[in-house]
Amino acid sequence: MSTVISGPASAVQAATLHDAVAGRDLLAVAPTGSGKTLVFAIAVTHRLAGSPSLPGRPRAVVIAPTRELAVQNAEVLAEVGAGAGLRVATFVGGQPIAKDRRSLVAPVDVVVGTPGRLVDLIRTRALSLPDLKVLVLDEADHLLGPSFGEQTAVLLNGCGDATLLSTTATADSDVEDELRRRRPDLRVHRVDTPIHAAPDPSAAAAGAPRQLVVVSAPEPESYAITLAARCRRGLFFVSRRDAVEPLRASIAATGVTAAGVAGSASPTRRAGAFADLASGTVRVLVSTDLAGRGLDLAGIGHVVHVGPPHSIQDLVHRSGRTGRGDTAAGVVAAIVRPSEVARISAQAREVGMTVELLDPTDRRAGALADDLFGPEIDVPRRRRESAPPARSRRPAVSRVHRPKKKKRS
């Protein structure tokens, strides 16, 4: 069976596909939007084609940190594996586990899911891994971190000698050491600038963000509201769940259509918010790091960090929501307090981004903002609602309640 990539292979695909298809354990580190998903999709399809799976015993498992990324991966795997007749199923939190267990009664070749739900299915014996040939860790550094490390370890411990394919845009030596401890023959392919290496802008993907505009503002949220007026399709990141709705409401109050989403939102609301941004129904989406990893959001013109990201990895992943693959990158900005400017500027330079400083109090700030972010976009006027019909001036006639007389028998 042969799988064909339409168009020329990207740098990460050229570097890793041979090892992935050959069944070698690997870690692929490459910029966001560079085609890492297609690498493991082709490898899984190649390894599984031509053999059947048994109920509840998949031959490939793909782990992703969020439901949105899991669904996106499943769509790619289903498309690539369609010719081989592979059956792909997605298992994520937020839906009844009984439904997932019913889905595993029939054979499933590739299981895609979030760590917590996959561990729950294994513990309830709806899912077992003795036939596993390939295990994929998408966003490996996040899956091995504090949020998912324990659950991911359970899955790694149960996968036996299955081929381990791990991908991410950021992986430091700790991530590499952990994977190499489990797979001594691990092959590491880095086609981007390592986080702790001298920056080399030429190593970045063609569309990767190259510049960070650092705005020094005592009240970052206030400047973010002003900046939203310049966005046609903007993604605003905040660091806390409880900061999403206040910023969304403040932006919407200016007339700019805005949606908000956090990890605590229902699956329907999360899906609706991303769909509204993609369709142009809203111009701005305010989100936590839920939207910061892996998601392929087309046409993002502005990525705005409202306050500093939690880590240098978050800076890289969030910024990568614009300039996916070969697409021209939009504007990436960080609105931070004056005391935070030096730290985030150093982080940006460390990953190969140039830094442009903007002081809103400068007399040239307006013209510079126009050059960096574009002019403000006129907000469509809302149609004035028609006035309610005037009430009649005739005085209301009051009626006195008189109980009915009982008929005499």
C-alpha cells in the first residue's frame, strides 16, 4: 500500500516519514502547522492496512491533550485511512462513557482520545491494548507535563512494545530524556530552532510568526479592548478561566462581535465558538490555552497574549495559531505590564522572534499601531429597533368583582 502526499513534502515530513513508516520510535519537533499530523497518519495507515482489528482491541492509539485536537486528528486519520478501510473512533471527556463503551463493541482500528477518557475506558475493561502496534503522543511535551503526566504514564505502561510516535513544536531535554528512558532507540528529528539554542530564523517554517509586538500597558485588558477594533479574525489569549467572560463582554460592548471559550465550557459551546470564528460570525475569540495547541484555525490575522503566557512553550504554541504551514503569518502581540516587558521580550528572542516595542503613551503610538496592527475597522451600525406601539389614551375601565349568586334549589 502506498500513501501519496499531494504537493511537496514539508521539512518535517521529509525528515521523519521514512522512520515513522518503518516502525521506528521517534520524536518529531517542528513548528506548528508544518505537517506533523500527516506524518503519523500516514505511518498508522501503512502499519495497519490489510489486517483486521478485534472489538475493544485497537491496533493504534492517538493521544491528544484537548477534545478539539483529538477531533481534528481523527478527521485527518479517517481521511488518510479511508483507502485502507480503517475505522477511526474518537473518545473524549464531556460525553457519557456508556456511549463510548458501546462504540467499542464493534472493531475499531484507530482510537483517538484524551488521556483521562482513555484511561477510564481501560480501567472499565472496555478498551485493552494487547494488539497495539502504534502509540502516538500528539503535543508530547504537554502530555508528559503536570496536567496529564500521570494518565499518559498509565497508557505508556500498557502499550508494550508498540511503536512510539511523538510530535510537538516544543520539546526540551527533559521531554527527550523521558521518552528515551522508555524507548532507548528513540530517533529525534528537530527541524526548528530548539527552545534553548541560539535563534536561527531561517530554520522556522515559511509561515511561522517572526515578530512579537510587545505593548507596555499598565492595564493590559483595557488596551486589548482597544486593539480588538482592528481585528477581522483575532485570537485573544488570557491566563485564567475567570478572565475570559469579562474580556469578551467588554469587547462586545464596543460593537466588535466576540465569543469566549475555556476548558470548563460545554462541548457544544466550545465547538460553537470555534465555528463562529471560522465562519466570521465573530471577529474575536477570547480563550485560555485551550486554543493554544495544535488546532488548525485558518486565517487568523491577530494573535494577542493578554498578559504574559505561562511559559516559553505557551508563547510558541499560542503564537503558532497564525501562519500555519506556508500561510503568511499575521500579527502576534503581547500586552503586558511595564515590569513584564523585559522577560517576555527575552523569551521571544530566545525562540528566534524579533521584538517591536510599543508604548501607548508615546505621541506616535496611534500611527505606529496603524502600521503594526492595521487601522480600526468600522463596526456595522445596528438597526434601531422600532418603537413599541403607543398605548391607547382611553382610560382603563375598572371592573368590580362581584361573585355570582348561587341558584336556589
